[in-house]
Amino acid sequence: MLKLLIKYEQKLVEHGLCASGTPLVGGVNDVVIWNREDPLSEELEKIIAGLNINSLIFARPVEPFFSILNYLARHSDTEFVPEDTETRTFLHSIPVARSLTATEIIPLLQKRKGCVVAGHGIISFGTVSPEQAFVVFSSIIFSAFVKFFVDHAYAQQVGAPDPEAKKMLPEVLAAYDQFLPGHAEAELVTGDFSNPGDIVRAMIQAGQATVNARMVDSFFGNISYFANDTVYISQTGSSMDELESCIDACPLDDSACTGITASSELLAHRDIYLGGSNRAILHGHPKFSVIMSMLCFEKDCKNRGKCHIKCDKPRFVDDIPVIPGEVGSGPRGLSNTLPPAVQGRRGAIVYGHGVFTVGQKDFRDAYASLAEIEALCRNFYLKIISASN
Ligand SMILES: [Zn+2]
Ligand SMILES: [Zn+2]
């Protein structure tokens, strides 16, 4: 158990979410075990005792995330509700506790998977493993970050930016630059590949590079390669930085492969390959791409209030289309929207969700496009903010 707790403490630090030595990770094993000693563990054990859970993370995230969480906590009553897909499908809302006390926090965690403790950080839990607590912790940071920037852009647009958010912005952006790795260029192997061993190696390398560049939280995103009439694809819920045994080979003529472990997005990937000459697909959640996908500046858009899900008029960020990509096989389902959108293009952004990019022979162009699209979105965002000043 202790080894597992330390693994997640290290993951929080390696992913740049927490400073070294700060996270508290507890697990239930007859008694509660902690990754390190801390006076707070007594109160946290009361929380564990009040819930039927297996593990708990309490930590203060690094900047700019800590300031953003505190800002959102100050501007909300009992909870805040980001509108990105991760929140809509997974977190639902993010409750806010005003004190680090079991009496206040237990009722919040009976309804949600994690909460913000104003001025302290985030508490999240797992019912079977600390992995769940880690995923929730990271999702709260992602969703809060996206919400801060989306709200600010809309407030700017109507000429009523919150002075506090406006004042925070330069520091938040500077701290976010610190969070991003210095250079996101990766030396990826050149294709094309036909040997399954080479394919898996190239996928592992590209997945790791995408996580390292902080363009996806490792447990989301997916990746695939097409060769030998087979789609090699990461399994649903596999960590992009631990892909070794998590790649499925799905032959085109074997429908048995779909829906077992292969990514739920297999059909979308397959139809991209069948509809063009691409061989590689990379999917990540770079933050400014998600932010831009949720912003609509069409005057009097008929869909106002829903522009993070769909707009009537097709939207683009430069040459990149912003498309719906819902779960399931409906007309707005990813398997119907994505393949035509990337036809003849380098990629597409899915509303509130993330970016899909394609590669011709290997992952070099798909990876470069992911980084370029994110840079493009960030530049567009900053332009929007300064233009409406
Ligand atoms: Zn995704
Ligand atoms: Zn709209």
C-alpha cells in the first residue's frame, strides 16, 4: 500500500501539479496509511471514516492552479460548474468547502468525487484505488483552468471583465508558462511502420511525448496507428504514459474487437483511416484549444448558452474546425463528425473536449500539429482578450 501511495505522490509532482513533498496521499488497509506524516492526517482520517472510500488525496496545487481555484471559490457560493466535457460527464460540479474540517467536507464528498477547500487546495478520493483520486484531482485542475479563461473572455466581450480576474491574468499566464515544459519538441521515430513491435514502440513514444508536453492528462487522450489492415489503438482508460500492455490490434474485418477494451473512439479512428491516406492519429486535451472551442463570438448567436456544445454556424480557429463529438453514434457523435472534419486537414477540435490530429506516416506531424494548434489557440485567445480591452 505504501508503495502505491508514494507512486501517486510522485505522479502529482511529475505531472507538475504539486510541489515536491507537499501531497498527502492516504490509503485504507485495516488502518489508514499515509505517504508521509502530517498533523492534518488526523482530520483527514475523520473524512475517510465518514465515507466508504479506499484512498484520499489532499494537496495544494502549484500556481497558477491554486490562485485560480481560490478565485473560483471566492466567486461561488457552494460550488462552481465548469462546462467542459470532463465536468459534464465526470465531475458534474466542483463543490467548495470553506474550512478543512470533516463536518463540512464529508457531506460534499458524499455527492461528488472531490472538492476545493478554499485557501487550502483539493481533496479527492478513490473507492477502489488512489488512481481514481488522482484522476479527479487532475480533472478539477483542468476544468477550473478552462472555466477561468472562458468566463473571463465572455466577461471581456460584454465589456464587464471582473477587475480581479483581469489583474490576475498576467501572473496566471506567466505561472502557466512555468508549468509547461521548456521545449515541447520531441524526437519521434520516422515511419512508415508495418512491424507490430515498431508500431507499438512508436505509439508508446508519442503517447509519452504528449503527456510530457502537458498536452493531455495521461489517463485521457488516445492514440492509434493504421497498418496491415489493422487499427492499433490504445485501450479505453489506459494511461498515455504507461501504454506498454495497453494497445489493442483491431483488424478491419474483425468486429469482435470493437467495444471490448479498445478505445471507445475506435470507430472514429477507423473511418479516418478508411477515408484518406492518414496512418496515425493523436488525441489530447491541450487547455487553450479546449478554451477556444467553448468560445463563440458570433453576435446574437442563436445557440447562446450552448455554444460550448454546438453552434449553428460552423466555427473555426484559423484552419482548424471546431466540431461536436458526443458519445454514441448519433449525428453529433464523434464517429460521424470527426472523419469528415479532418479530411484534408491536420486536425479538428471537439467542443469542450480536446484536439485530434492526423499523421501521414508516423507521429511526427500529428504531434507537431497538436502543439501548433494549441499555440494557435492560445494566440487567438490572447488577441480576443486584448482586442476587447
Ligand atoms: Zn478525450
Ligand atoms: Zn454560438
